[in-house]
Amino acid sequence: MSGIRAWQINASRAAAIFVLTVVACSAAVRGIAADETTAEEQAFAAAVDRVASSVVQIETTGGREQVEGLLLGTGPTTGLVVDPQGYIISSAFNFIGNPASILVRLPSGKRMAARLVATDHARMLVLLKVDVDRPLPVCEVAPRNQMRVGQWAIAVGRTFAGDRPNMAVGILSALDRISGRAIQTDAAVSPNNYGGPLVDIQGRVMGVLVPLSAQPGGQIAGMELYDSGIGFAIPAEDLQRVLPRLKKGEDLHPGLAGVSIQGANQFTAPPIVAACRAKSPAALAGIKPGDRIVELGGRPISRAIQVRDELGRCYAGDKLSVVVLRGKQRIASDLALVEKLEPHQHGFLGVLPMRSETDEGVAVRYVYPGSPAAAAGVAAGDVLVSLAGESIHDRLELMQTIGMSEPGAEIALEVRRSGALRKLKATLVATPEELPPVDLPAAHENVKSHAVERPAVGAVRLKIPEHNNKVWSYVPTGYDPEIPYGVLVWLHPPGGYEWEELLARWKPLCDKHDLILVAPKSTTQSRWMPEEAMLVDRLLMQVGMTYNVDPARIVVHGYEGGGAMAFLTAFRNRQMIRAVAAVEAVPVGSAPDNDPQFRFSVYLASAEKSPSARSVRQAVASLRKKKIPVVTKGLGETPRYLSDEELSELVRWIDMLDRM
Amino acid sequence: MKPKIENRRLIVPRMRSAFCVLRWSALVALTSLGLCGATAFAASPLAATVDQVQPKIVKIFGAGGVRGMENYQSGILISSEGHILTAFSHVLDTDYIDAVLADGRKFDAKLLGADPRLDVAVLKIQATGLPAFDLSKAGSAEAGARILCFSNIFEVAMGDEQATVQRGTVAVRTRLEARRGVFDTPYHGPVYVLDVTTNNPGAPGGALVSARGQLLGMLGKELRNSLNNTWLNYAVPIGELRQSVEEIEAGRFVARRDAPAEKKPEHSITLAALGVVLVPDMLERTPPFVDRVQPGSPAAKAGLRADDLVLLCGDRLVQSCKALGAELELIDYEDPVKLTVLRDQQLIELTLQPVTPSPSNKKGQL
């Protein structure tokens, strides 16, 4: 025991001696270093002093108390004087509650009423105005081309009691963040300084602090990053550029061009245009699918992501010069960017494709009577070989290409019929909204698969690890991996379902129309919870990995509450879900615009005396306004589920979702 | 020993960010030690400072450990005889407080006394010859000063492991305001607000020192700023604590009376007495718009009108009907009331002169 104690004392004495030695030895070096520290501290304080008289406190009264589930603080918040005549810039975050009154408190302590002049929705800034009797001091701006990552960056706010601004010290972490809109710092950025300046060591304003998020989010995006070491500021030079527009009271919005780029990986894909929305700035500039963008705003472009970034810097109303390469030809024009795009409408030729592989082109399964294809003389059994001079490789690609053109567009086709090649022209129309005829020819010949192993078929239990839901599925017993299968997710009405009953009803339909049925049960018997939309995504992914799934025929079907849930699920996952078939249900939330890349169709069945009849009519109108094709089915007087006959009609509609 | 992750944070991602900061800080701590121990130990001035401060930092363990209440915090040696300065918290609500010194020695600590008004406590361990800070030599700092924070944040350090060191800057010297529960703490006085995330379990009682190693303050308890829903990273200046600490050490501490809180008069003025009717108070924060003004009332005489929005009472911002009511409670029924209202984007200052009731009336009120 005493031994241990002695050791401890010795150890601590040794430590003490060691500390003394360290202090002594380092004294000379520390002298210099301490001076450095002092110089740095003085520089920080001086930098803040240089901007302090332009950093104001803002107090607000009234307005909403919660936005997107976040309880808003009452402030105070910070603003930066940007014009001696009383213009003050601040973060839009500070005004999302739409306050009834705004008070600006100058560094002198004087309070003045302010009004909101304009909002920059692309950069989340607001411009305020106070009436001044003498000019307010403004700060010097740091030139953008002198900013270097690694240099000091001091975030300044004015939110605490007393007459001093608050500061946070860090470095400039990155330039050109969030599609080129922001610079980044590791100084602590939070509601304590949103709206205040980010200054360099000389006290020049580099930017205005705002919460931003790299992911698309609502008005509060970026708030979750507060004090995390990731903070953003809008460069002061960019701000100066748009200040005249904001002063005129013009609200600024992100500028849209209406161009989609091919390829899943935007970081590696070349900037080749996949589609232009009709009447969009890109279409008006004469840009066509297949063009390769080589220059935007005078800057060279080589990858898809650069297109997003260049557009990210621009506002609606801006003109952006563009150069594209079409073949070997360089074509220059201007994009007049807009705030809103017209929804896309898929052009329709009037054919259903065969789903079995062919050596050349895509074989025609069915021609819609009275369609452009019928008028041009296309018949079932023909093979579509080329479109607009480009040879056709597969069904999905052809669907995509035809759909990129809008109704009214003329297309040139090459068709092979019993060996002979014919050239045809057709003018596309809108996708018809009628229910399909009773008898459709088969979508494939009887393929005999050579596959040795087959995944489980018949009634199969599915399990997603993070979800407790019970899930049944049915895969046609004659499943053939050479054939693409549609997927139908059934979302039951309140009260759940009986698997045996459901299976008896669906088995013949699934077998006949190459359809996989997936039927999850909600965790609570009474209703679906919005979080369970994620379950559907996961189920679709799991089924897609196990079976040969036709991406053109993935449908979510629901009755009553299950129908509403089907809409919710589909609106969230436009990439995968191609259609919703809802019975006695209305969409939850607002439908997104029809998208050229992700087709979407709706089947809505309801009764005249349904309590939601009115909402159904409104929903149909609203979906059609967004150019989404909607098929409606009357169920007579009283609300009910589909009869056997109606159900087979619905399944035929699903069978026709790869129409083009 | 893993840091406990308590489900007490409302904003979860921030927890993660705190951990990032921590990991980084731990790295600083290790690097500093490495530098001191072996090679060019004086290359970094911070390394020398860290080495001088670490022996004076104490890891404290006590009550808690359940339901989001940590059983650990930090302390500062302030005498060679084992006096430890720490935060007055639930951790000290036990007869068994452990103090673990930087060299790993563990002592039973006795609570010598506490000043709840300052959230400060002094512990005593039986030891001599300890390295310690001298409170009389503590310094002060202004915004922009480079600082180091020493604490056992998230209980990362055990035994002879050194406390976590975090680097930052004084953001501002300000006061924690007592008004309307902005900060849920009995302490309403000067603080250093810091630009480094210290507001986390284990930090309370830790040391705030200057880059040169001078003690500046004690890291405060976890505190949320209810005005903007952020966590406040702060330390209480030693100058504010010194007198209480010395009295506790000397065994003659008498709990002082609370700072003179805002005193309510015996009879407060009311909106009714002024002739003001506000819009119905429907929300948590209904803006105090004037609905009606009684003819001939003090409000009418002062020129208050319907639809005016009351912004200031005296020089205090009132953001709701409730807040205006609370402000009026502080004003004597006979005193003039200064209101600033917003009317057509103009700030208008009005003074409402209450009608002094005759003595008989006054009696009637009682």
C-alpha cells in the first residue's frame, strides 16, 4: 500500500518537474507564439469592429409560430446594411413565419419600423427597408477572386443582449457550394448569426450567412446543420449583382431551363440532352434530345452535374448563353430561364409492343383503332425498326423516345413487314383515356426459358427487416425469367384482408397477364401510417431484385384508405411507380407535374353517391391539368369495391401501361 | 467506456455534430500530449498551455445515471489542499462524490458548500501539494479572444486519461437575461458566449482558459436559448464566482438573497384601467393589436387607436398579448405607461396617463 502511495507522490512530483521544464524550455518560443496569438485576437476584434456599425438586430412580432413542424423562435435575428438609404439584407429563415411587424435596431440602439421589400427564393435572402434621415454605414465587400479556402472567416451576428455583436471564428471551407450559390465555413453558423455577414480578417464582407442544404428541402432546410462546422453564406458579390432587382421589389426565383440530362450518375455522365419540356426555355432555344451541351454562360461543360451547377447560379428571368454540339455542328443560342415550367405531355403513337426479345427493333402487339399508327398503316405483327433515323433497340427505350415528343410532333418511322421495309410518318396525339378493349393479343410468344434456377413462385411471404408488416405475394406459378412481369401492390382498406380470399380473386388474373401481386398488411389494423410508404419502396426493390420486373408496369392499387395511401406512395416514388389504381379514394397531397422521364397514369373508380364524389372530380381535373392521363370508372350509385368484371378490366388497363 | 447517448436533444443531428467536434478535440488533446512528451514540445504554444492546465482538471462522478441525467461532470482545482470548483447540479446530490485527478488518483469529495444563485459549488478532497489555479489571478477576455475549454465532455476520459480540450473563440461577452424565462437558469449575469460546442453532458464545471493558460471562467450547465431554440455554449466569468467561492472555502458562506427580481407593485396597472381592449388572445403568441379604445380613457386621450400594434412597453419588446400583460404587471397603477405602436409603418410613441382614483375608489379596489 505504502509502495503505491510513494510511487504516486513520486510520479506527481516528477510530473511537476517535467511541467516546469517544459515551461522553461518553451519560454522563448512561447514569447513569439504568444505575440502571434495576441495579433490574431486583435485582428479578429478589429475585423468585427469594421463591420459592427452595419450589423443590425431585427425583432419581429406576430406571424406563424410553427413552420414544417419546427417551433419558430421569436428572435432577435441579424441583418446587414447593404445600402446607405436604409436597405438591409437578412436571411429568409428569419421571416418564414411571415411576421406582422419588423423592427430594426441600429447599433446605436435606435429602433425603426422596417418593411419587407423582396425575397430571393433561390438564395434564401430577404431585403428590408427602413426610412432613414441620415445615411447608414455600409461595409467593404471582399472580391470573390481573392477568396481562398483556408483563409480566416468570421461569422458575425447581433442577437445577444448588450451593444456588442457576437462572432464565431473559423476558416473558409469551400467555394462554389450548393450549385455554385454559396461559400462554406467551419465557423459556428446558427440562428445566432443567420442574416449577418461572414467577413475576412480585414473586415471585408465575403457573404451573408444563411441556412442552406445540399438536399432539396423546404423553407427550413439547412437549420439542422447549425453549429455543426458546416455553415453557408451567399457571396456578397452575387448579392450586389441582384440588389437592384430586389430593391425594385422583385421576388427572385431559381431559374429553370426545362432540360433533362441522360444517365443515372450525374457526376460522370456526359451532358447529353435526354429531353426538353415543351415550350420550355430549352425547347424555345432550339435544343433537341441528343444534343451535347458544351458551354453554358461562357463556361465549358463536360459533365452532367455542371449543367445543374451553372443553372443553379441563375434566376428566373436571367438569360444564359448555351452552346450545344449536334453531330459535328456547334449551335449557339440563349436560354431565357423561367420560374415555372409547363408540365410535359407524352406524345402517343398508338401501339402496344410485344414483350419478347427480337433480333431487330420492337414488334407490334396491338394497334389502337383510329390512332396515328393506324392512320399511317401500322398493323399488329409489324416490326418497328427505326425512329427518326435512329435504329430501335428495345421496348423501353422506344417508349422513352416517343414519349419525349409532345402531341403534335411528327415522327418518321421505319417498319418491317414480312421482310419489306417501309417508311412512314405519323403525327403524335395525346394518350387516350379510354379503358381497353375486351380482348388483347398476348404480349409474348410462348417462351421456353433455359434458366436452370428459378426463384420462389406461387404464394410467397416477403419480409423487410426494418418493418414489422406481414406481407404476402403471389408470383405466377409459370414464372419465366425471360418475360418481364408487372407488379401490383395491393393496399387494403381499413380492417386488413384475408389472404385466401385475395389470392382466389387475383391468381387467374396474375397468371393471365404476367403480374406479380404484393399485398402488405398495415401494422395497425385500422389504418395505414404515412411512414409505411417507405415499406412499399422497399418491397418494390426486393421484388425487382428477385424477379424480372417490367419497369413500365409497376402499379399501386388501393381501396378507400388504401387508395389514398397508394397516391401518397406513388407521389413520393415517381422514379419507380408508373400508375395508381384507386377505388373510392382521392389523392393525398398535390400531384407533381407530369415528367418526361417518369410516366404516370391514374385509374380512379368511384360511385355517384360516394362521400368523396366531389373531391374525386376535383382530383381528376387537377391531375389532367398536370398532363397526367386519368381513366375514370363509374361504380353506379353506392360506393363499393370492383366487381370481377371491373377487376379484369383494370388488369387489362395495367397490361396496356407500356402503350406508346 | 462509451459516451452515453441520451435522448434529451430535440435536434438529433446536432448530437452527431457534437461528436464530430469531440473526436476532433480528442485528437487535439492527444497531439498536444504527444508534442509535450517527446519531440519539439514547445512547437505549439497551445501544447504548453494544455500541459499546464490538464493537472488542474478534475473528473467528477456522483448521482444520476438514469433517464437522461448524467452522473458525471467536470471540476477545477483551486487550491493545493484540494478545493475543487464545479457546477452546482444534480450530480452533487449524493454523499458519495468521486473526484478523479488528472493522474488517475480517485478521492472521496465532500460538498463544502454551494451558491445556487450562481449555480456554483465547492468540493474538498483530502490531499496536499496539488497543482491548482489561483482564483485571484484569474483573467478576463473580450470577444475574439482565443480560448481553450477543458472538460470531461461525454465522459470520454476515464482514470488517468486527460480531459478533452476544445479550441474556440469568445463570441461575445453578454448577460443572461432574466426576462420571461429566456434561459432556464437561476443565474442571470455576465457570461462568455463561446463559438465552440461545449453545451453537452459532462462539460459543466470545466475550465475556460485563455490561449496563454489563464483561467477565465467555468463552463456552465446545459442551457437552451428559448428565443431561437439553440443550445447556448457559455462560461461564467471567474470574477462573478470569486466572492461566493472564497466565502464557501472559508466556511462562512451565507446564501445571498436572489438578485432583486423585477418587483411587482402592490397594485399594477391593467389594460382595462387604461381603456385598451386587445384582439382576442387566441394563439400562443397573439400579436398585441388594439381592438378597441374606450372613449375618454387614458388610452384615448393619449391618441391610441384601433388596429395599432403595440411593439414596445417602455423600451421592452412585447411580442404577444400575454407579454404586454406581463409588462403592465410591473407598472404601478398610478404611473404613466409609455407604449410604442406601429401604425402605417410608422413607430409612434404614446404616454398613457392613468386616472388616479380617489381614495374611496382605491379602497373599493382593495
